[in-house]
Amino acid sequence: MIREFLKSPSGLAGTIILVTFSLISLFVVVTFPMDYGTKYWSNPKYWEDYPKLVPPVWYNYFVPYKLPQHFVKDLTSPSEMVDNVKKWVVEYKFEADKFPTGIIFKYINLTFYGDVPVISLKVKRPDGKEVVLLDYDGGIPPPRSGEKAPYVRFVENPRTIILISDPQAVRKVTVFAEELGVNCTTADVRDAGLLPYIVFGTPISSKCAAESFKPLKGSYVFEVEMVGDPRDEIGLLRLVVQGAVYGAMGTDYLGRDLAQGLLFGFPVALFIGGVVALLATLIGLALGIISGYIGGKVDETIQRFADVLNNLPLLPLLILFVFVLGRSLFNIILVLVVFGWAGTTIIVRSMVLSIKTSQFVEAAKLAGASHWWIMRKHILPPVLPYAFALMIFAIPGAILSEASLSFLGLGDPSIPTWGQILQQAFDNGALQNFAWWWILTPGFLIVITAIGFVLVFFALEPIVNPRLKRQ
């Protein structure tokens, strides 16, 4: 049976798709925390250092210019230490044809023993010039009355300096622009966001505008110095140069790494599809066997109820019940199961009606076998393979239904799913901003998953249905 299944082109293609998706799902389950949705994906603060709404890195291969990649460097210990001066050094290689969008400097767990330490930041450019971005950090709270050393600051929330809007950094860069021969005011630099252009560029005119600079490629060395007590220390120091491309799938409007959200969507989609299809098929199989074999009023009741459910418009009912019950994964699965068993019941009943008139069933009745024994031993085995095929066919329907609910804003907000990513894309102007990477990828994954299960069903159907096999 397996050999015959794999000989089918649709069976082989579907198997490759589903095995690949299953391996990705297993990888996500092993490596991602189960609370990823609430702790990371839905936490805007976690993504504050990421670039907002930028395409993936491989986009650079399809455009005539090279966009700068997002750069993040974390340091946990100083690069140099002389007496009461500690120095952290970060090298950044800039080889793009466009400018970065900003620079962020942050640190956490600052510990000092005397006066507030003096923390400064400067950058040495490839042309040998040096730009002082900060010569002190005035945002460090001094020791409070009655507080004893060591003094610890920024334990839970890091000290974050967004240089493009920091008054001191803007003043320093304005002075440097004048050294380059560009006449700017601090208001010009701040309002036009010129800090990255001045730091990473060389002027081609004296006009204070972005187009007056061209990228200065090469190695930039950022130096952070802390002057104070020799025992003073910083737990973690981070330098971020915000780029215009990021990761394998780009980012959304909050800066979230879409590759992570899409990866987490794999096990969620397969879990929803698998659980809904399994439960709905089991219910449909049981009711179909009972209906077809028992007959009479039992058959009439089950079939009329199944006919009603099978002919009701599914999506409006899903929207109504999920809206009433609440937007949780459990409620979505519950509603999909409640409205998903009817089709299986109708098909299984028709198969049971032909099986129960067979000679081996009649012989079992004459031998005194009970109805339950006959249904378990003689009715269920020949029906089970086709029920399995029906379950496979039901999985993409469940996945598409969940995606539809998420797209309409009725999905579980604590879990990233492909439908939810699509919904957020349309709600936050992905079409207007031509953020194609935010729309095409989740849509493609939804479609290819559904196609994989449909291909498997098409390959299974001739195997489990002898009539189709003969044809």
C-alpha cells in the first residue's frame, strides 16, 4: 500500500510537503518556548531594537543597489581597561549603497560605587575622522539620600539612547557636519533625521539635506568609554545600527522578525488541522456507523441533523460562535469540531448500508453476535481506511477556517498564526507600503499546506476505494 501510494506523483509530492512541514514543526516545538506568543511575539518592547517594516536580506539580490543590513552587537565585558577607564570597542563594516536609518546605544545593570560614572560614545570613520556622539550620559540617576554603595541602575529596563533624536548627539553631529563643510542647524539635523547621513556619509554639496551625502563605505569603530571608580561595571552593552533589510523574511510594523512568527505558525497550523480533523472524523465515523447499521428512527434523527449542519454556511457560524465564546485556540477548535463531523457521517453511512447486507454480517447475526460486536468487528475495519482518507482531506479545511477567523481578527491573540500575520498586515497598511514580504509569505504557506494534504488525499482515495482503483 505504501509503495503504491508513493508511486503516485501526487502522493510523493504531498508526502514531501508534509514531512518537511512536520520536521519544521518539530524543530519549533523543541527550540521555541511554549509562551513565545505572549512573552515575545506580542511584546513590543522585545522588538524595539529591530528595524521597522523592512524586507528580507535576500532582497538585495533583486535590486540594483545594496541596502544596509541590521547590525546588533552585545558586549558583556570591556575590551580594554586602564586604571579608572573602561573601554568597549565595536567594529561595524558598512558596505551598502544606502544609509542606515539610525543608531541606538543601550546598556543594562550599571553598577557604580562613588560618583556617577561618565559614559561617552564616539565613532572613528574610515576616512580617519572621529565623531563624538556623546561625551557624557546625563540620564543616570545619582545616589539617593540614604542609599549605600554599590549603586545599581537599569536592572529591569535598560538605559536606551536613540541617537537620531537625542539632543546631545544631534548637537555633536551638527558640529561635525560644519567640519565637513555642510551648514546645518540642530533643528535641521533633528527634524530631517540627518544623523546617519552625516555619520556614515561624505558630503557632495554644502546643502543641509539627505541628498547632499553619499555613503562612505568601510570599517567604522565605535568606542564606549566609562570613567569612574575602577569597580564600576556594566552588565551588558549593546550597539544597534538600524538597517534597511533584516533576516530571512523581513519585519513588520513593530519590528517583529516575521521568520520567527511564520515558523511558530507551522506547529500551530498542523495542531489545529490535526486535532480538528481527528475529532470530527471520529465523531462522524461513530455516528455514521450507528446511523447506517441501526437504521430506523436513530438513522433518521442522525441524518437529518447531519444534513442541517452540512448545509449551513460555515464561516458566518464560526464567526458568531467564536465571537460569543471568546478568541482562544480551544474555542476555535471546539467550534470547528462541532460543525465539522456532518460530512463524514453522511459518507460513512452510505458505505455502512452496503456493508451490513453482506454475507459475513448476516452470518454474525445468525450466530447471535451483538450489534456492537458486529459494528466493531465487521463494519468498522472496511470503513476505517476511507475514514482515514477523509480525515486527511479535512485537515486543510480546518487550517483554512482558522486562517479565515484570524484574518477577520477572531483568532487567538496570544499565538502567532499565519492568518493572524495576514490580518495584521492588511490592518497596518502593508498594501499601501508595498510590504510584499509581509503578505505573500503567510498566504503562500497557508496555500501550500492545504495543497499538501489534498495531494495526499488524492493519492489515498484510489487505494482505499476499490472502485476508483479499478477505474
